[in-house]
Amino acid sequence: MQYTGVDGVMSACTLLNNPALFSGTAHSPFELALEYIELAKRYETHLSWVRAHLAKILETQLTAHLDLMDRLFDMKDEPTLDELPAIVAELRRVVEPPRPVSDSAPAGVPRPAAGPPS
């Protein structure tokens, strides 16, 4: 703000999609969603607010998997805060391919995720 001379910055919608935007580190939307659920439990946040925020954090992933979006927003058999991590974990399983285990890298060294060839 000092460099540009602006009085403020508006980033509300972007922060709903990526609450870690200004953290300086990369976080998966699944990690953010699970952390948000834990905070919501701790601070007794209303379920409708939690589901709305999860929809923003996981928007890209949920739009590709409407069955899981339906489970998240099921009004007839509404999931509890305790059930939401399982929905996030299931979404993560279908979105992220399993990482191959390679013996070529020493323990503790991150291995690249499996993906299509570039």
C-alpha cells in the first residue's frame, strides 16, 4: 500500500476461494477446507455458513463432481460438521490421482504428483 499509495485493497471474493491468499505459501483447497471445518467446530459456526464457505473454497473441484456437491448441500439428510471432513476426503480422492511411491528419492524428499505428460 505504501508503494502504490492506495488506501485499501478489496479481495473478499478471492479470499473466499483461497483463504490463504496472503500467506505466501501454497495450500491445497482440501487442506484449507479441513482446517476451516475444524475452526468452525471450535467456534460453533452455523452449518449453513460452513457449507457456503466450503462451496467457495472447493468450487472448482465440486463443479466437476456434482454428486459430492449434492451431498454437501443435501437439505433432506443434512450432513453435520462431523460428517463434512469425510465428504472433503472423498472429493480429494476422486480429484487427486494417487502418487506413485518411488524408491529413487530419499525419505522426506517430496515426490512429484502423477499427472499427464507435458
